[in-house]
Amino acid sequence: MIRTINIVLIFVSVAMLAGVYALKFSIEGTAAERTALTAKIHDQEGELSLLQADWAVLNQPGHVDPIVRRHEMELAVGPVKQEQFGAFTAIPMRPARPDTAAMDALFNAIAEGIDPIDAILELEGIE
């Protein structure tokens, strides 16, 4: 009886040992992947900072101004004028009261099971 228990315990300990080694190798593989990803992220961050520095240099007015002057006639660009923007008076005012007849018609159509969007699409000939 004791001999069989010893044999079973030896097999169990060997199986557990194999499991522990498998887990160790799995963790080492995951650590290697993590290290590779960390190195890749570090390289990409370095490239990104280099690109940001290039972008900052290329966007400086001293760099852009000669290019604009060289192509001013072809592009027909010039300083922005105030007339290019709209005025507050051009914005339509909000109606004093909402159009209740239109809202009632919309709610009635929805209550009757008519899809108003679908009706608009049919009128436009989209469907």
C-alpha cells in the first residue's frame, strides 16, 4: 500500500514539475514579447518626436513665407480680409414660435406608422 502511494506521488510530482517548467517557459516567452514591444514603442516614439520637430521647423513663418511669395501668383492667395467672413446680420433669426402645424403633422404621421424620412427619400427619388 505504501509502495503504491509512493509511486503515485512520484508520478504526480513529475507531472507537477513538467507543469511548472511549461509555465516558466511560457512566462519567459511572454516577457520576451513584452521586451520586443517595449523596444518597438521606444523606437516609434523617437521617430514621432523627430517628425514633430520636422513639422515644427516646416511650419515656421520664416520657412513658409518664401514659398508663399514664390507661388503667390499661381495660387492667387493673399491676406485674409474681413469681407471674406459672414456678418452676424446674415444669420437668420430664430422664429418667435415653433411651427406647431408642422410638428403636429409629423407626430400624426409617426402615429399612423408612416416613416417621414422614407417619404422624403421617395420624393427625392433616392430609393
